[in-house]
Amino acid sequence: MKNSLAIIIGFLIFGSLFVGWKISQDLGPAETATAPQQSEGTASSTIEFNPPSMDDVPDGPLGESIKYGYDLMMETNTLADEYVGNNLSCASCHANGGTVKDEAPMIGLTAVYPEYRPREGDVYTLEDRINGCMIRSMNGKMIPEDSKEMRAMIAYLHYMSEGVPTGAEIPWRAAKEPKQFPVPSVEDGEKVYAQSCAACHAADGGGTGSNTGPAVWGENSFNDGAGMSRLTKMAGYVQKNMPKGQGGTLTDQQAIDVASYILSHDRPEFKGHEGDWPKGGRPADIMNKEKREQVKNGTIDWEELVTIKK
Ligand code: HEC
Ligand code: HEC
């Protein structure tokens, strides 16, 4: 009895040693080295879109800040009224605080900033990038970096970057350049708008609420220095996400038609256009005042606007 127990234990010890040796053989030297190493090419392919839940935010001062940051993203025009110049919230474009995959998501951003930005010709921190949306998309003022508001937004975006390794290629981030769309018809776009958009965004474009149907033109919408004021960017966003809940149902033609109709209307003017793209590469499809005038007097060259220059 004693003997057979010794034999069994002996087998177990030998077996586990053998298995241990076998594993190290299979893995080879790279993976068994003490320092953890990323094998090449896996960084982007293995990151999954899996935003942490707001229910799991820890208690305490940091948790309070993260929650305040989330509330600021959802109700920007009421909670940060002094900085906002329209009726939008960040969530008017970054749906549900940037947690929806196709709707301008903000997951993983603390892993990619600071970053060089051709529009500004400078290296931008995440705070700078938020303020870029403040002075353009929110038609407002910059939020000071040492304010409670900015710290809360950064705390929130940091929480939403959990598990994304620094420097990773984030697969769900919007492509730098939108795709090629056909030449638009403003008249056809007007019909698409009346039929599929006006119920939430209002017939006069003024919207029904920042998170139910935000203003798409007029004084309560984003200004013409915002990314959404680029014809092909808006068409791309609309095609992926609108009508809300039926993303992907509009054809390329319908998406560019309705974007051309929306962007032909007046909206706040951005004061800093001349300073943008200081090192060249200014896109042709920025719907500024000059372009809106060209639509009115029939001289606009839509072909030039939609052509993506290689
Ligand atoms: C009118 C729409 C709109 C609103 C409102 C808006 N944004 Fe944006 N935001 C965009 C677009 C469009 C982009 C660029 C994404 C792209 O390249 O397509 C962007 C980009 C960003 C980025 C960088 C994302 C990246 O991948 O690098 C951050 C950060 C950001 N916004 C924060 C905010 C915050 C915070 C608010 C509210 C204070 C806000 N935005 C309001 C449209 C908007
Ligand atoms: C059922 C309501 C609903 C319908 C219909 C709808 N939208 Fe939206 N739209 C929203 C909501 C809500 C948002 C805010 C972002 C989000 O939650 O997805 C939004 C955001 C937008 C934005 C970005 C924010 C802004 O103010 O510019 C644009 C542009 C837009 N919609 C265009 C359209 C177009 C074009 C159509 C028609 C093809 C359309 N929407 C149909 C509800 C709707």
C-alpha cells in the first residue's frame, strides 16, 4: 500500500516535470524570457471593443471625477453651459459618451495621445483635442486644463481606455480620410431629410434635444470649423449611424445628398480657418461660408469637393 502510493506520487512529480519541460520546449526562448514581450503584429488584432461599464466605477474621489466626466459628456450644454456656445452635448456626436462602436467612439484614447495633427500642424495632447471639439463642434470656449471639468473628462477617458496598451493601433478609430462618395444633389437631399431625419432633428434643422435629435444646422449647431462640417465626413457618419437605430440603410448617394442639403444651410462661423492646415493638405470639402454662397448662386463644383486626393 505504502509502496504503491510512493509510485503514484513519483509518477505525478515526474509527470509534472515532464509537462513543464514540454511547455517550455513548445514556447521557445522568446515567450519564456522573463520580460513580457508583444509578438509583432498582434497589438491591434487582439484589442477588442469592450468599454468598461459605468456601473463598475470605483467609489471615492477618482470615481466621483470619472462619473462627473461622463455626465459632462452627456449633458455638456447644461452642465458646462459657460463654455458651450450651442445646444449640443459631446454625446450628440459621440453617442452615449463615446461608447458606441461606429458613432465616433472615444475608447482607448489615452493610449494614442499625444499625437501629431495635420489640421493644427502641432502635437496635441488629449486635453488639446477635447478643446478642439469645444471651439468647433461645441462652438464654444476652451475648458482650462486645471479645471474640475477638464480633469473629470480626462479621468473619464482614462477609465474608458482601460486595457488598451500605449501606442496600440485602435481598430475602431475613424479612418483619417473618408471614402469616395458620388456627386450630391441638394434637391434629393431635401427629400431624404424630410422623410427620414426631420422627425428627430426638426424641419428647421434646430433639433429636438441634444440627445434625442441634436441641431444639425442653425445657431445651435456645430460651427463650420468642425469635422462634421466636412461634406464627406458627415456623409460617412450619417451612413453609419442615421436614421438613429437604422444605421447602414442609406445608399452612398442618399448619404451624400442629405449631407449636402444639411451643410448648405447657415451655421456659426469658425474664426480660425486661416490658421488650419498650416503645413498644407487642407481638404476641399470644408463647407464654409464661401461654399455656402456658391451653393446659393449655383457655382459650386461638387465634383471637386467629393474627390479624395491621393
Ligand atoms: C458635432 C459633432 C461633435 C461634437 C458635438 C463633439 N465632437 Fe468630438 N469629434 C467629432 C468628430 C467628427 C471627431 C473626429 C473623428 C473622426 O476623425 O472622424 C471628433 C473627435 C474627438 C476626439 C478625438 C478622437 C480620436 O479618435 O482621436 C475627442 C477626444 C473628442 N472628439 C472629444 C469631444 C468632447 C469631449 C466633446 C464635448 C465637449 C466633443 N468631442 C463634441 C465630432 C464631435
Ligand atoms: C430617431 C431619431 C433620429 C432620426 C430619425 C435621425 N437622427 Fe440623427 N441623431 C439622433 C440622435 C439621438 C443623435 C445623437 C447621437 C446619437 O445618439 O446617435 C443624432 C446625431 C446626428 C448627427 C450629429 C450631431 C449633429 O447635431 O449634427 C447628424 C449629422 C445627424 N444625426 C444626421 C441625421 C440625418 C441626416 C438623418 C436622416 C437620414 C438623421 N440624423 C435621422 C437622432 C435621430
